[in-house]
Amino acid sequence: MGDKVMTIVQGALLTTGKAKAVYATDDPNVLWLHSLNQATALNGKQKAEISDKGRLTTQISQQLFRFLKAQGIVTHFQQAVGERDVLVTALDMLPIEVVIRNYAAGHFATRYAVPMLTPLSPTVQEYYFKNDALDDPPLNQSQIFALDLATPSQLTQIEAVAQTVNRQLGQLFEAVGITLIDFKLEFGLDATGALTLGDELSPDNMRLIDQATGQSLDKDVFRQGTGDLRDGYTTVLHRLTTYLGE
Ligand code: UDP
């Protein structure tokens, strides 16, 4: 789909996370991400091997990154190099998880005792410190600055990009009969210092509800043990591919 084709050689394994293995390449500005067939929840306390999951998350993420790139969002996505392998721009990641919520769910619903799926106006934006040992505690703006996790201008930019991503993804999912409930983004700086959307965009880090059936099409199915998450992920991928093309 018009991605620039590069010849890149996979290098050493740099790190293995909960859902991905990260490899170096022969270009220091490019990383090779390999999605694992693994699902985790509760900060890794709940874990399972699920065949084909890596392909599904990679393909969905690829569709969403390409879509956002086409809308002018600066992202790390460069090109696919296999069913569950992609090349991305190497980023110096900010240790902040940005959560956007259009409807109450998950922690927001329980923490504030709001009925599930209550519409939220304005859209809620939250920050968490990406730190497994501390269980990703919440952050506000002054905490982010005092801890030197981002500068005020970076945070202003993050907020603007997150709102645009929410609008664009919300419209895209609406067009395929899916409601975007909430999602998480992560940002980093590229070699020139440009703020860039990184990480992954898949039902592993967003809540999606099928408008026709009210069914959850995301990782909540795994978190709550209510079925096979691959069913929902397959539906999401199929609808996106039908709408956006291969
Ligand atoms: N999320 C994520 N990684 C995290 C925490 C949350 O991708 O470490 C996503 C999650 O999938 C959901 C949104 O962020 O789409 C909001 O999650 P919430 O804070 O409600 O936490 P949860 O109840 O999912 O643990």
C-alpha cells in the first residue's frame, strides 16, 4: 500500500516484552518488532499462549497505523516484513501511557463508580507512569513535569495528537459498525527529536464494541474469561480490511 520498500537485515534481540520481541536491524534508526502469540492482563499476572494472536494484532495495528499516517499523524510504522513482523522507526520512548476514554469502562468505571459505557463529555484523558514494578501509577501534568518525564511543549503536542487520533479512529471504527470505547497510546522521540506515535494499536490496548451485537471485540474477553479473544480480533481485522483494503 505504497510503503517505501527497504532492504533491512534483522539483528540481535534487544528485549522481549509482554506482547512483543524487539530486534535491532542493520540500520540504527530502525527496529524490528515481532508480535508474540501471547496474551497478558493485570500487568502480566494473567498470561496465556494463544496461537495466531500475533498475526491478528500485527495486521490490525498495521491497518490503523497506515490509516493514521495517511491522515498526517507522525507514527513509527514503516513497513511489514512478515505476518507478524514490522519495521518501525527507533524511538526514545517517553515512559508515559496516555489513555483516552469516550465511554466509561475498566478502571474508570470501577474507580468512580460510573455505570459501564456511560458517555463521557468531554473526552477523558489520563496519564500513567509506565513502570511495571510500580504497577503503572497515575500521573497528572505537574507530576509529569516534576518527574521530568516530558516537557510542557511535548505534553501539549501529545494532547493534541491524542485528540486527533481519537477523532480519526472513532470515525473509522464508526464506519465499520464498531464503537471506540477507550484506548492507550505511547509516544517517543525519533533521532531528530520529533514526537512520534509508537507502540501498537490493536484490541490489546483499546476497547471496541460491536454496534450490532453489543459484544466486546477486544482483550476484555480474555481479561474476563468470557470467550476466545481471536473471534473479536478476527472480526475487527476483517471489517478494517474490507473497508480500507489490504
Ligand atoms: N490499557 C493498555 N495498557 C495498560 C493499561 C490500559 O493498553 O497497561 C488500555 C486498555 O486496553 C483500555 C484503556 O487502556 O483500552 C483503559 O484501560 P483501563 O485504565 O480501564 O485499565 P484496565 O481496566 O483495562 O486495566
